[in-house]
Amino acid sequence: MNEAHVHRSTLLCERLGRAAESTITAEDVAAAFFHRDGYLKKIGSDSEVIVYISKAGAGTEDVARQLAFALRTADTGSRNP
């Protein structure tokens, strides 16, 4: 996690409790997505959310599957209504 690879990496590290320069995991992406101050902050908890994973292709299928699994299993209880 650094500015070369993550927009606002310092903020992301703080929110996830991770060290700078850590390797980003699928679970990190899911945690950032569902964080109470994350991407869904202004989306009602009763809203249906659909995630589209783009640019997955030859050689990246496993990473896309890991991300999809992490997103499906992430705790969404902290979303703001």
C-alpha cells in the first residue's frame, strides 16, 4: 500500500490498520469497500449493491475469484443507512 498503487494510501492504511508498503489483499479491498467511511458511506443499507470486476482475464481469474469471495463474505453490518 503506497501512493504508486493506491489512491490516498495513508488513509487506507489508517482505516484498515495496516502498515504502509503492505501487500494489498482481496480482504483489504473488501474491508475498504464496506468500511463505515468507505465507498458505500452514502448508500442506504437497504440498497442492493452490485460490484462489477473489470479487467479480469487470462492469468487474473484466481485474483478476481478471491476478490469476489472476499466481497461476498465481508461484514456489511457497519454500513450506514
